[in-house]
Amino acid sequence: MTTSTPSSSHPLRLTDVGDVIAALPALMGFPPMRSIVVMCLTPTGDAPTRPNGRVASIGAVMRHDLVLPGPGESVPELMRAAFRRFCAVCAREGAESVVAVLVDDDLADRHDPVIADVCRLVDDFADHLDAVGIDLAGVYALPEITGGATWFVPGQDITGSVADPGSSVVAAARVFEGSPIRGSRTELAALLAPYPPAVRQEVARCIDEVVETRDREYERCAREGGGERADRLELETVLAHIETYAAGTDPSASDIAELAVLLANRTVRDAAMGLATGPLARPAERLWTELARALPDPERADAAALVGFGAYVRGDGPLAGVALAAALESDPRHRLSDLLDQALQAGLRPESIRGLAETGHEIAARLGLELPRGDELS
């Protein structure tokens, strides 16, 4: 699986290989394991783009599961497909060079015969990059990213030590911004893991009752004041649920069912995307997460998509990827999730999709509501 962490508008500059590797858990949101991580290096104008003691400006960061070829085998097509995606993102970023870090517990011994397989994989990646005019500036391998771990250059007698990931400047910035660093990708995936069947079955039973009630209410409002008035009342109900949740009241099974039915109204769901850039962003995302865990399929897809969108907008690519994967697993034909997932896999920056949040504000305004705004994501 490929995870892309789109570059921010403030590129990161690091000057040592050990610092670069130590920053990866914060850049990815979790410590990558059994992974190849690729970092785009873009021109800074004041130093060559190399991480060997000189300033490097790091743009987009991408990850893919590491699959090594067996002895005498060709590089797996799965990896070549990942290399093509990496190259496309790097070319669009305007990267002159890239750095790759291979993390796998099989890489504990730099003299192990498996290193020959690593070198063949690296050579194949370098060929892909060369075809688009990008240089492979450095490749570093290690068994895990921990403070004091030894990294090495495959096939060469070059080693170094990893700085403390918890003390990296990137980790400090991420904590300051309120973004957690998870212990593993498994921990990340657990954030969207479905609740036990009994919980989801109770919510499913409530959905059947809520659908009938909400349909009658929508039809009544539409007759009395038109479709926009009916949509407005449904959006107001969603906002009321978020405010209640933000105040500390957990949603009941019937509340979750009602929200699922309301989000099935595409006008309401698309308007709710505007919350991702305002002061209600965090409570809204937590509530969408509750829905994504408690709802049955395919109803959970809308909530998971909203989690993915909010995470994407604030630059949390790993969480966005997990949420969008959950949405598409719930409903493979979910159009919004598919579009967002394609954008994420292509490495589009958060600002490229932020306009969808503004569209949400415009939809709400058309309905006569003003969604709360804020200069920062809350």
C-alpha cells in the first residue's frame, strides 16, 4: 500500500542523515516498518539538495510496503508500480533528487546476502528516476527507526547513527500543531476499526426507524418551504449534533443512525465538508470517527470519507489514507472517497483539495446558514 504525505507550504530543511531518518515517524505520523520511504528534495537556492551535511529541502514524503525480490528473481511488479507512482509525484513536485530509506527487520546485518536483493531493488528504482530526469541522491537502510539505531548505505561501507525520533524538530512541530505520532500503522488503522457487531447491529436497527421518520420530516418541510429549506433543517440538525458532542455528550445509537441518514443527503454531506477548516474541525472529525466505527456497511462510507477529508486538509496523509481505504472497503463505488484517494495517491497537496471545504461553506450559505470559520484548523 502506498501512503503519501503531501508537502506543506513550509518545506522542511534538515542537514544530517541521522536527523532525516529520525524525522520520518513525525513526517509519516507513525514509525514506518517494512517500508520504503521516499522523500522529494527540491532546490532551496542556497545549497545543493543533498542530505549529507548540507541543507536539503524536503517536499512530499511517500511510503510503500517493502517487498524485496528473492535471490535471482526480478523486482516485483508491485514495487515497480510503486516506483512509477513515486516518479510521477516527484516530477510534479519539481524535485531534482530524492532520498530513499528502507526500513525492515531483515536489514539488521549490512553484510547479509539479502543486501544483494536490496541493491537490485535500488538499481531498478534509480532507473525509473533516471527516466524522468531525477537523481537518486541517497539510499539508507536500517532495521527500525529508533534513537541510536545504525543506518547504512546498501553495498557500501558507510554507516551512521539515528538521532532520537522523539526529540526531532519535526516531532516537536507536530506536537505543537496538535497532531499525534502513533506507535505504529496498526495503531493508526485501529482508530477506524469497526466496533463489535452487537454495537453496529443496534445502530442498524435504529437506521430503519430513523429513515422513515426523517423521510416524512423532509417531505413535510419540502412541501411547506421547498427543498432548500428541508436541506437547511437537516444541516442544522447535523450542526446541533456536533455542538452537543463537542460539549461532552456521546452520541446514542439513535443519534448515530440519524446522522448517517442525514449525511446520505449529498447536499448536507458536502456542506459538512466545510467544517474541516474551521473551529469545529476537531470535534466534527471525532464525531465522524465514531460514526465510521459504529455504522454498518455501506452507511459508514460517508463518515469515513469525512474523516479522510479532514485529515487530508490538515496534512495528515497517513490517517487520510486509512480513512479513505475504510470508506472504499465499505462502499467500493463511493465517488467522493475514490476521488480523494486518487488525489492522495497522486501526492496532491492539501491546498489542492482545500477548495472543497470552501464549496461546503458556499453550499451552506446558499441554504441560509453560515458555517463557523477560523484561521487555523482546530
